[in-house]
Amino acid sequence: GLLQTGTPPRVVVLSLIVVAVTLATSLRWRIGPVVVIVLLLVGLALRAVPSTGFSDVLTVTEAAIREMQAGGNPYGHGFEESFPPGAPFAYGPLALLWYVPALDDPGAQELLAATVVLGLLALRGRPLGLAVYAVTPAFVVAAGDGSNDTTAGLLILVALLVAERVPVAGAALLAAAVAFKPYALAWLPGLLAYGGLGAPLAAFLVASAVAWLPALVAFGPREVLWSFREADALHGPAYYSLAFALEAPEAVPRPLWTGLRIAVGVGLAIGNLLFVRSAASLIIGGALVFGATLFLGWWGSFAYFAAVAPVLCWHLDDWLGLQRFRVVWPTDLVRRVTTWADTRWPVRSSAV
């Protein structure tokens, strides 16, 4: 991610030098904690400079919140502040609350979310997952380009980490993630297979009702549905999708592309219900549903990867058998907390 072509920002070149020197030093001395700290600082530094990308998601979100605060309806119409003008607010009600503390600069919330994810990965001490999240350009750009997928990634990470141990609580947290950005629904089928259809489903439905019903009553279900439908219809030329990769043959109508991604996503969701039995399959199965429904149609965005990246990077080292390279901090608080959690809420190995 640091080997960029063209004229990169100066911080990229400086980060590359620092990382190269650190890695060279690690060949001679055991400096695991230093490596993790360097990766953490590099990840923060890369996200601190102005982003090279642009998204109007937070611009529309800010306009929708101000509309709500003025007594208006944030759903059911487009906003002139978007680019191009006319895009609706097509996110859940939690997004209307999430950015209120930083309404004058909602991007600060995204930077905060990225900082929290980087901090958690560094504290956990798995260097490969941290390195991937810290320097991958798509994740760096998404933290500052005006999209909201970095926060969505944090919410999904928390929900799935809890779901691995306490599926009922994880289902409630996943409902909160869906109320922020509905694509988090991709992990629900696997979670129900992993944790059972009873209590987790009830927890998800109750939490969803708490999150969505006030907004539906206040703003109207028709207006909310219009916003989501219109947001999809407003996407212009094919981009970052299967249609884009195949040069968007005009002979295939856009509705068929939508049907394709939904059909594949539903098929994978059914597969999750039938075959998910472990925490790893819960995460990976949901990621496949996520990828199919977002990228096998007409339009997608690289920023979506920032939503699935935290949970994948969290487990990457363990899935690759690199547990022995875990960085141990003084007192090894991570192991102590993990041991305590394993004793009280062990990670489930099967849904049956």
C-alpha cells in the first residue's frame, strides 16, 4: 500500500522509509512491540492527511441532520448539497444520531472510528492484520473521503466479536449496525445459523424495532423506502462492479444486474443458514453475501471494503496460523482478558 505510483503525499514516502528501517531492524533484534507501534503511527499518519478521494455521503448526512433538527423530514426527497444535486439520505436512523456530536465536521467521526480500529488491532498484537488495515490505500482513503463505511466497519467488528461469544448480544449489536447502514444485514443469516434461530432472532428484531420504529413513525415508511430506492436509481455509469468489469454491456438492462446480485446474495445467505457452524464461517460467509450483493450488480464503491476490513484483519493472523508471532505487551493484559472471556463466554464452535 505504501508503494504508490505517481507523486504520492510526502507522508507516504516518509512512512515507507520508517517501515523499511523497522523491518530491517527486526531481522536482527526482537522488536515486536516497536513494529506494532510503528504500524499504528503510520496508519494514523496516512489518515491524517487530506484524502485523495471524494464522496458526498457525509455531505448529504449533514444536510439530512440539519433538516431533521429544523423539524423537517430527512427522508423522501433529495438534497441540493449532494454532488450531483438531488441525492437522498439513504442510511439508517442511527446515522442521523451518530454524526450529531461532530455535525460541523462529520468526517472527524470517521477518523475517530479508524483510530479506534487501529488502536484495537495494535493492542491485540497481531502485526499482519494491523499492517493490512494500516496501509491499504482503499482503507486509508475511505477514512477521509467523506464516506461512512469506516464507522460501519467498526460497528460490524464489535457486533461480530460479541456474536462469536454471546450470539444474542451480538444479534442486537448487528441490528444497530444495520440501523446505521443496512448492508450489515449480510451477516444475519450466518449469525442465526451459528447462534440459533430463537433468542438471537428475537434480539435482532427487538433491537431493530427500537432503532427503526421511531424513525418510521416520525418520517414515514414510504419516505424511508423512497430514499433507499431512489439512491440506487441515481447511480450513473457502471462502476466498481461486475457490470463495470464487463464493460457494462448495454444489452443487459440495469434491473437484470440488480436481479443478479440479489439472486446470488440470497443464494449465499441460504448457504450461510445451512452451513455456518463456526465463528470463522460466520465471518467469511457474511463477507461473501456482502461482496455479492454490493459488487455483482451495476454500481459499487471501493469504500465498501472498509466495512468488512476490520473484522477480517482482526482474525487474519490467526487464520493463517501466525499466533506465535503475537506481540506480547507488558503484563500481557490481552491474554488475561481473553482467558477471562474464554472462561465466561467461550467462542462457540458449533450452532448445534
